[in-house]
Amino acid sequence: MTDIQCVVDCKNILGEGPVWCPVEKALYWVDIKGKTISRFHPGSGASKTWTFDEEIGSLALRQQGGLVVAFYGGLRFVDLDSGAIETIHEIEAETPQSRLNDGRCDRQGRFWAGSMDDVMREPLGGLYRLDPDLSCHKMASNIICSNALAFSPDGRTMYYADLGIDTIWAYDLEVASGAVDNRRVFASTKEMQGSPDGAVVDTEGYLWNAMWDGWCLARWAPDGTLERTIELPVQRPTCPMFGGDDLDIIYLTCARVLLSEEELTKQPQAGGIFAITGSGAQGLPEPRFAG
């Protein structure tokens, strides 16, 4: 039986981008509007938070240590121990109302990050690929809100969503070069409550997607069939991540942004970190950025 518990009642404004580190046995995540990166050790229950001067969309661990982070206006390396920040690329400086959002490494260690219109109106966003040699490539345009970046177990399929149009796409990914083509609709959520937010793939190749404003986590089969949903105690889940010793715990970030006081009384742990056990699914180790 599935069990859902709030393990960190942190009340993030816009919690996002969870990443499990199997070496530290710890979960990292961001609060976009709170401008923080946090780390939680389930074994001890200890957590720590670092605050920055810029909103943070997503992050990945680096093979060389530290993090690669998609900040509001660019891609940067961050060393949490020293506080050092190194800019790799500024992104979309010509459109200051757009910002970087969802991001993840593919199976080859390239970091992908998408951008969005921060007020969710115009298709100002795009999708960017940061290679290990630190070259940056724009891979898609005309996106309202980039989300749901995930990669199949064999690394040959990329999933990507525009929350603004309730559509999850699948692309063929050329493993060696990182080129993508053959975009097709993987799943439409237009007839569902909520919109597609962050996602992660399990060992069977099923896509788990957090449904923003949908009060649920949806599991999609590799052929795009909706296999099941798990009801949640929060309205705005943002992204799942498999963690734990056996990668069989689903950690979930969520948000309380723009919820009224009345709405928050019905979901007092909105913005917290949830752990879902008993799903029967197991995740894959999250790749590190190879640069």
C-alpha cells in the first residue's frame, strides 16, 4: 500500500528540482522564489539550507564535485562549501522576464535546462544543452514554461513538457552527439485536472509526472498510456525523484506560491518535502554533469 509522509515541513514558496545523491545519502532541492538550495539527510533527519541573491530553477551534481545550477539568468557552477560561484553562460539576457526553470542531466552527463516566461503568458522560453566541454546549445524555442525533462533508461528518448499548453513530448535523442529530433506528443493533459510539471523515469521506463494544480502524481507507460495516479495532500506538486538505499522512495517537492490563506488551511504542509513509499517502482541513479 502506498504511504505518503511529509519528511521536511519546510514550507518552500516554490520547491523544485529534487536530486538524490547516493554517496551522501541525501536529497538536494531548490526553492525557486525563496532563492535557496537545501539538503536533507533522511538517516539523521538533518537538513541545511543555503541562500543566494538570484532565483534558482534547478541543479545537478558534478563529477568533479560541487553543483551545476540553472539560476534565473544563467548557468553557473556552485561550491556550497566555499560559496564560490562561477558563471558558465548567461541565458536569455535580452528577455529579462524569462528565467531558467527545470533541468536535469542525460545519461551521458550533459546538463539540459529549459526556460520560461516568469508570468506564464508568452512563449519566451527555450531548451538548452550544456555539454561537458561547457559549450551551450539551444535545442528548442517558443516555450511558455519548460518542464518534465527526463530521459529513458537507455538514454535514447528525451521527455520534455510545456506546462503552458498541457503537453508532454517525446524526442529521439542521439546518444553520442546529444542531437534531438522526431518530436511527437507523448501525452496530453488537457482533459486532466492540473498541468505537467517535473518528471522522473523509473527502471521500467515509466514516466512519473507531478501534476501542478492536479493534487496527484501521474505514472505514464512508455507508450503514453496513463497507468495510474497517486492522490496527494497538496495541490501543487512540482517534481518527483527516486531516492533511498534501493532507490524505491519517491521524494516529492511542492509549492505554496499564490495559494490563499483559505487554501493553505486545507494543505498546511504545502511547500514541504514528501516521501512516497510502497509504489512498487524503483528509480535509476541520477547522472552527474560530466564537465
